[in-house]
Amino acid sequence: QKEVEQNSGPLSVPEGAIASLNCTYSDRGSQSFFWYRQYSGKSPELIMSIYSNGDKEDGRFTAQLNKASQYVSLLIRDSQPSDSATYLCAVNNQAGTALIFGKGTTLSVSS
Amino acid sequence: GAVVSQHPSRVICKSGTSVKIECRSLDFQATTMFWYRQFPKQSLMLMATSNEGSKATYEQGVEKDKFLINHASLTLSTLTVTSAHPEDSSFYICSAQHPRHTEAFFGQGTRLTVV
């Protein structure tokens, strides 16, 4: 069974710090990896996508992928209180297939 | 961008009644749409994959006669919760597969409360 694992948290960081979110997946055939942010009562919104090993940076966000270790992470630099949300890791093995989600990590950024 | 609209955003219904939720892709054609369910403090769980013009594929443990899915056009999929019970109360979210993007795009979600 395909699984995506995340620490549920909560992960608490002070404003301005770096938040590090981690995710592992079981299906070696996975090809696409995504980080979504979800506020309470709202639908997920895409933060980052990554498809190849290494780092991908977009503003304050950096996604890291290591397929050999089946590991993907998200770093949030200069964390802001507005970043407080649940972050969902998702993977799929080809376009057109459903995303498999982790349970999410709750991030709390204190001012 | 790719916009997916889901309606209604909230619905309260009596036990035993049926509720229909619509998912529309507004600016692209989606041959595949997905329906998820999310209970409080839980992750999104895939219920079914909806393919235009064919029967939906349901995940293990999801009752296809209770959760009716229709994908009659390339821009519309509907989920009907039949004979709803309080345990069906949940947050239902659809997503649509864009033909030129790997990621799926989500609707706003529907909060269903069965009383």
C-alpha cells in the first residue's frame, strides 16, 4: 500500500526562524512531489512542486528531494505568523493519477 | 491559472436525505477529477477517481451505491451522498487534473453536516 508519512507536530517556531518539514514515501515509483498548505476549514493550496533530486527554491520556500532515501522536505525561511497552517505532503506516480497525501504537519509560528 | 469551483461550500441536511455536490473546472477541460474526504484533524482520503464518460473508480471501503459520482462533461463532476447519516458529516473536496500540469487543482471544499 502506498504511504506518505509526516510528523503530525505541532511544530512551533518563533517568527523569523526556519521551519523544517519532513516527509517520507513508500512507493519508489513516485515521480511527482508536492507541498500543500491548508488553513483550517479551507481547501489545500499548492506551495511547491518538485520532480527531480536536489533543491528547488521559490521565495522563502525551498523543497528538497532525495529519491534514493524516499524523502522530501520543505524549508520555510523567515517564518511568519501567517505561515501557521497544516502542511500536507503529497506524491503521485504519474500525471492523471490521484495524489496520495500524508496526514500533515501543523506549523505554529509565534510572534 | 486553473480554477476549480465547488458548490455548495456548506450544506446541512437531515438524516436520510441526499445531497449533491458539484465540481466544475472553469477554464480548462478535465478528463479526470478526484473526490476526497477529510475528517477533522485527518488528511485527505481519496474516495474515487472520476473519468469523463465512464464509471468512477472507487477506493477500497468506499460504497459506490452511497456515493454516486457522475462525470457527464469535461468540466463537471458531481458527487451525490445518498441516504446521508451523521457519520457522513465531513469536508468533501474535489480536484481536477489539468491536461498540461502535473499537479491537481482543488475546489474550495464542501462542509457537509448531517443532523
